[in-house]
Amino acid sequence: MSAASPLRLALVGGGPGSFIGPVHRMAAELDGAIRLTAGAFSRDPAKNAEAAAAWGVAPGRAYGDYRAMIAAEAAREDGARLVAVVTPNHLHFEVSKAALEAGLHVMSDKPAPLNLAEALALEGVVAASGRHYGLTYVYTGYPMVREAREIVARGDLGAVRKVIVEYSQGWLSRPIEREDNKQAGWRADPAQSGVGGCIGDIGVHAFNLAEFVVGAPVERLCADVAAVVPGRTLDDDCNILLRFAGGARGVLIASQISAGARNGLTIKVYGEKGGLIWSHERHTELTLDWLDGPSQVLHAGSPYLSATAQAASRIPTGHPEGFIEAFANIYRDFAAAITGGADGGLVPGIAQGVRGMAFVETAVAASGAGWVTLQGDGR
């Protein structure tokens, strides 16, 4: 798709006060393959109009309700073809379902819906619709994460033996959900977030990243999932042992009460011959440590990387790209799959959505109960 004829996008959610909504918009439009043309940004008419004006959306295409938006855009010759769902979790299923059944493609913020039952139902909707469905597990869009996946898949490390993935934050160390903090409020509310707090917010990112890089599913887990801050209903700290298909052992840590931690996502994969380390705080680098050789540091944008990693970089090595660009890689790959029939294999989809919700519900239900099996679809 050329910049002259971009894929038309409609946004549900993302109005003033949203963190992730503007990220979706910037990422979607970065490469010129997608253009925001419509939206139901907020239930508040003033905020809805404010978002439309800020983002160049015509007033007549800023809708007060997502149902009205989907119906109107699906009927227009120049209507949106893609809907991005950037609401709290409890709306993901109904918005995605409505858009898919109207013949529109969907990109949803993670996790796919509120719970596993909805994820399985949505899987059927996606299949019946014949439309594309993607999830913004954004960290899979980083060039050096894609390079790590290639290295493991090539067998450079030998058989994988050990996987450690950690995602630590500290912003919920105090009960700020009781202080009218919008971002904390919905994440601490089971009606909007689901049965998982921290595990559903960032734990699913760590889980998805581990399966993406290793290239093998988690088959069993042993979970310790807890609400550490007194009075909090949903978990805010998780420590989970993992067993992957093929025999690799793993550890997953997800925490939002690790005071002082900002956005500390790191993955380490160790095989028979060596290991790799990728950290979000140094995301343009991938470190390889060998059993019988010197350590190596690979840099994003370098010509010695795989074609997959090189395609995910827009500027030469030494010029750092980050969160928006990783998001944009997901959107760019998704747009190519929609408009040109390109392989969208690196874009997380409904299968990853079902996996994520099965992981959340299994870990929460089995916390403290020892080892349990994680089925492919949770059933």
C-alpha cells in the first residue's frame, strides 16, 4: 500500500487522558500505510471532539458510540477498513466482535478480551469473519527481539535449557487506584480488567515474549500470584515457574510493586552452547555470551543481522529507535497482510490472545497449588 492510498483506520477509545491511544495512533501512521480517519474516542462529547480536532479527524466522523461508528464506516465507500481497540479490557470482546462481523479488520490492544471464555468465542468470530485480527504485543516488534528469535530458531545456542523473563514496575507500590488515578483505577477493577491484575497487564507481555523468542509453548507452570498492597483485589506481583515443550525450564517474574523499577523488561535464554540477553532499557542491543568463545554485542540496524531484524529498523545503527517504532512494526506488518496478502506471521493474533488468557486464568486459579498443565486453549 502506498502513502497515496493508506488503509483507513478508526479508533475506539484513546481520548484525552489515555496513555496507549495516542501510541496506537502515532505507530499506525508512522510509515504512511495507515491513516486515522474516524473514531469513537470517548463517551464524553467534549473529549471526543477534542481528540478528533487534535488528530485531524473530521467532526462528522467523531462518533459518540462505537456501534454507530462501525455501522456508519462500514457503509461508507471511503469508510474505515481497520478498527483499533484501545479501551479497557472489558470492552475488547464486544468492540472486536462488532467490527469483525461488519467486515472490518481489527487491531486490539492486549490482552484479547476480558477472560478466556471471551477469547475462545472471539476465536470463532475471527475465523467466521475472514478478516484479519491482530494484537499489539509490542515487544515482538523490536528489531533485536526478532533477531533473538532468529538466533534461537537457527539453533545457534543449541537446545534451549533455561529461560528467564522479568517485567518489573513500581508504579503501583501505593494504592493509587484509590486516589482517582485513571490508569490505575481500571487496572485494579476486576469488572474492567478481568481476573488478572499485574499478570493480565504486563505478565502476558512477558509470557508472550518468552514463547515468541523461544519458539516453543509453555506446557506446565507453577504459580505464586499475590496482591501485596493491603486491600487490593487483583494481583500486583507474580512469580511463576515454567516448563516449555522440548524440556526447557523457565522463570517468569511480573511485578508492579517493585518500588524504583520503571519498565524493566528483560529476557535471558540459555542453550547448550551459549545464551542471549535482551533488555528493554538497552533495546537496540542483543548480547550473546558463549560457553567457549568471547561475548558479542549485536546492534540494531547493522548489516550483519538477519533480514527479519533489518526489516524492523528504519534508520542506521547507532540511531536509537524505540517503543513507537516497535508498535509501528506491528501495524506495518498488519497493513501489509491486509492490503497485499503479505505474510503477517510475526503479528500476534487471536491464537496468542487465547494463549495469553489461558496463561492468566490458569496461573491465578492455580496459585500456590503446585505444578499444573497449561493447555493450548485452556480447556
